[in-house]
Amino acid sequence: MIAEWIHAGKPSALGFGSGVVAGLVVITPAAGFVQPGAALILGLVAGVVCYGGVLLKAKMKYDDSLDAFGVHGIGGTTGAILTGVFATVGATGLMSGNFKQFVTQIIAVVAAGAYAFIVTLIIAFVLDKTIGLRVEKDDEIVGLDQTQHSESAYN
């Protein structure tokens, strides 16, 4: 919310909620390995990095109505990498002189990202060849509540 306030000139409830979720997402991979002070740093970094991730959506023109990639994808990646920096409990990270753990975290992030990307491409290909990836343009214009569910979301 503070990053949004500085950048856009005003805070929003959505910015606040996204910031809370971003903090939780970033600390998840590091939860058992960092001290509370490091967790606070991760939370601050999460707000800025995830806000930047959300801004990517408009610049790159991709569809992400819930900012899942900007908050969860970018936040999870950031948390996993920063675990390799701040780990002091059960493992040691870069700040404790263990460069190897930092490199291990980066390799794990790249491997997980590559796996998710490749599997998603395969799933999208199969769906496109079977039921299709998108609804018809006219259905999208009228609204999916009406055309797909025979419902009206807003009166």
C-alpha cells in the first residue's frame, strides 16, 4: 500500500490487501529458516517487489485479474531467493557466509519456474486442441455469466 501511495499518489484497500498477501507469500518459503528481524525485511521487500510485479501486467498486457502472478509468482520467487540470503535457523544463507545456499535457492527457483512453464504449455496445448482456451468473442462481450451460466451477476 505504501509503494502504491508513493507511486500513484494515494493508497487503496486493494493495495493494502495485496500487500498483506504479498508479505505472507514471501515469508512462506523462509518461515522455518529466518529470524523475526529478517522476516520484517522480507515483508518490506515483498511490498515493493510485488507492487512492481502487479505493474508489469499493464506494461506487458497480460490477463491476470487477481494479480496472481504479480503477488504470488513474484512474491514466492522473491521469498525463495531471499531465504538463501537470510537463512540462519536450520540452514545458513548468504548473510551468514554460505554462498552455496544462495546459489541452491536460485537453481531451485529456475528449475521450478521452468517446470511450471513447460507443464503449463503442455496443458494449454491439450486444452486448445480439445475444448479451446477461450470462449467466443461475442460470448465475452455479452458476459460469461449470461452465456455460460445463464445467470446475471449484476442487476
